[in-house]
Amino acid sequence: MKYIEKLRNSGLRPTKQRLQICEVLFNTEKTFHFTINELNQKIKRQINNKISLATIYNTVHAFEKKGYLKQIPINSNQTYFDTNVSHHHHFYDLKDEKLIDLENSDVGPINILKKINGKKIKSVEVLVKLED
Amino acid sequence: MKYIEKLRNSGLRPTKQRLQICEVLFNTEKTFHFTINELNQKIKRQINNKISLATIYNTVHAFEKKGYLKQIPINSNQTYFDTNVSHHHHFYDLKDEKLIDLENSDVGPINILKKINGKKIKSVEVLVKLED
DNA sequence: TTCGTAGTTTATAATGATTCTAAATAGGTG
DNA sequence: CACCTATTTAGAATCATTATAAACTACGAA
Ligand SMILES: [Mn+2]
Ligand SMILES: [Mn+2]
Ligand SMILES: [Zn+2]
Ligand SMILES: [Zn+2]
């Protein structure tokens, strides 16, 4: 398995559950956005054996901490995650409640002129809300 | 009261509770960011009579719908609102969990090159995460 | 290979922000 | 005032997320 080493290198034991979650999250052509609930459904569809919801939460948070997933800052009753961890932005379609990637190159360079004493910029994320 | 007309013009009855919430939200020198819980505390401090939490939720949502408040897109377990309804952006201090305004002029012009068929841009918001 | 231990999974309970409900109250109009 | 509807309210319900603690597992050491 190609994910065993990835997990080991991160100090995460390559358990059966984590490897299966890796398959669902990373063994795809395209990256995608998901909520925990959506991921749970997807896992049920793609995998024979059941994974506890607690494990899905644990694993997603572990992967996020290791930088394999990103949380998307958006106001929703559920937290959205992204398997695209490159620096990029998002459209949010207010009607369909769907996220669409906005590549870094689709947004001109962003220049933050204000500085905060003793703080460094960790990330700059743009959210473009769409209506009909 | 200066808020009676504002409410009437919005089709909202100027009730005692709404007027008191207006005082707390809008009768200040500076704009500010808040969660419902923080607003509830602030109201308790500044007002003699108690306002039900349900009314605070109702009123904040009504004001947001009328454009007197904005929701700030951020990942938190609580929803953040802003009394600054001008087009502006935010720093988010990850350590202190505090929001800081970034005026529009503090961010260069943002050019969204990608277009989505049949959708219009409603807003463009930048979130700059800060670390030490 | 077996052991020991820490890491992990799991079902289930707890938490907590938000929304819902339905009864009481209050604003506005004639 | 009299009526109607909007609003307020306490409390219950919802539901995403986190905590708990017991069972299980990966894996290095013996
Ligand atoms: Mn939220
Ligand atoms: Mn959230
Ligand atoms: Zn994305
Ligand atoms: Zn602001």
C-alpha cells in the first residue's frame, strides 16, 4: 500500500481504518470538498467494513493536523474539509450550498498592507459568494 | 429614540427588546465582532431587564437579513457577527481566537478571473490567519 | 514468537450552539 | 378600547462534535 509509509512518516500507525480512509480521500483523480457526514456516506459506499463515526472524526482531525487536509473557513452548520491542500481559494454558491475551487492563478496577487505587531501571516484565503 | 424609525423602515416593530439590542450593537464609537453568547453577556451588563436568548437569536438573524449585521465566514464552534457592514476583510489571530478588521484599503484590489456560468459575485471576503 | 505497552477503535454518552414550539404578551390600526 | 398579528419567552428538541472508557491492535523488545 502506498499510504502505509505516508502514515508512518507522520507518526500515525497505518491501521486498516486509516488506510481505507486514505483510499477514499486521496486515491482519486480530482480533489474534493466534504463534510464529515458526506465522508461517512462515501466510506460506507466504497468500503465493505464499517468505520465508526468517532474514528472518522479522529482521522480527519489527525490528517488535518499533519497537513493532508484543510478546513475551509465558511459559515455552515457543518465543517467543510478539502483534500486540495495547495494554496487556493473558493467560490461558495449560496443557492446550491456548493464549494468550487478557485485556483491561486484565478485570483490576482493579494497584497496585505496592514501589519499586526508580533504576528506572522499563516494563510490568506478568499471566499467569493455567488448568487444567481 | 433614533432606532425606532430604522426598525419601522425595515418592517420590524420597534419593540423594547429590539431597541435595547440596537443600543448595544449600534450606539458605539467603534464597530465590533461578536458571538451570540458574547452579545448576551454584553446585554446583561448594559441593560437592566433580561432579554431571552431566543429573542437575541431572532433579532440578530432579523438584523442580518436586513443588512444591519454581517456574518463572518470563519471556522469556529460559534457563529461570528460583525456590526461593520462595509465591505472589508479580517485577520484571524489563531492563538487569541480574535478577529481584527482589515479595511478594504488595506488589501489591494482583488481580481477574480474565473467566471461561473449564470452566477453573479455577491461578495469577496479575505480571511488572513495569523500566527506568532 | 510471545509480551508488554502505547496507540487506536468503538459504542455510547455528554456537550453545547442553534432551532423549534406553543403559550403569553405587546405593538399598531380602526 | 378591540382586534389582529408580530414578537417574546421558557423550555424542549435537534444535531454536529467531543469526551469516555473499555476492547482491540500495531509493533518493538525480549
Ligand atoms: Mn459556523
Ligand atoms: Mn463551523
Ligand atoms: Zn478547495
Ligand atoms: Zn469586521
